[in-house]
Amino acid sequence: MSAMHERPPEKPPMSAQEMGEECFQKAVQFHEQGDLVSATAYFKRAADKQSPLGMLFYGLSLRHGWGCQPNETMAFVFLQKAGEIVVPHVKDMDPTVAGMAKEELAMAIYELGQSYRHGWGVSRNKKTAAYYFEVAADLGDADAQSDLAACYEKGDGVKRNMKRAAHYYRLAHKQGVELFGTSWIFKKKYNSD
């Protein structure tokens, strides 16, 4: 057979992970266009393909009713699954991939904390909320750092500790979070870093 008549090599079939990523990218496009119904449908497809980001954003869609009926209980289930999928793999990943996975994980864990804080799909529990905020904060999530700092400042779910509050406020500040009325965090007596 001559080179002119050879068939091009066939593409191998996409893995579930690749299909999940493709669905997630379509969901983002629909979301950016303001088509929340289609975005949510594609977030669900991505979640069904075990995409942690698909699960995270489908959970958020369910929680907030973006393009669907709100369902806080199912939202919590998908947020929890998103975290569970990424956790076992973060330490074993290539550092460049691990960075992105840690961001995904931190976001999912932070949103679990929000669920416990507000009682969205689960019983309200300030102690558990603070626990999830701390895990996400230690993974580098600025919102979690800020919320955990507020927990330590007020004693919400944790023992009040102004040094720890200042520490987490400073971490959030380093990432660009500006909070009114927190200039005290830079005083020497609150600096244990």
C-alpha cells in the first residue's frame, strides 16, 4: 500500500478523566456566556466522569441554584466527593500538577467548611467548619485563611487565640486579601511567625 492510501492513525479513545475535563471546559464556556442551565448540565457530566472540578462546581451550582433547583444536601455530597477524590493523590503528584490539585482540593475543603458554617446540606457545626477552614488554609486558600482568622479572633468553633488569628490574617493579606480593621495583626505582640 502506498503512503498516499494509508489511513491516518486513529486517535485512542478518550479516558473518563479526559472526557470529564472536556465536559468541565464546556461548562466553563457556557457559564461565561451566562447559560447557567447548560453550564450546570456539563458540570454534572464532568462530575459523573469523576472530575474533581466538575464535582466542585456542580456542588456549588446545586447549593446556589445556578441553572438548577437548589439542593443543599446533594450539593454537600458533591463537594465532599470532590475533596475525597483529590486528597489521596496530592502528595504523590508531580509538583506542577500537585499545585493545581492542591488548589482544587483547598477550594473543595473550604466549601465544605462553608457548608458546616451555614448548615448548607448538613447540620451547622462551627467546630467542624473551623477544622475544614484550617485544612484549606494550610493548603494556601486565601478565603479559608481569612475565615479561619476570624474564627480564632472571635472564638467561633475554636478557642479564641489572637496570635493564631493574626497569623492567618497575615497569610491571607500576603495573597492580596484586604480586611478592614485588621492593622493590629502587624503589631509585634501578635507576631509569632
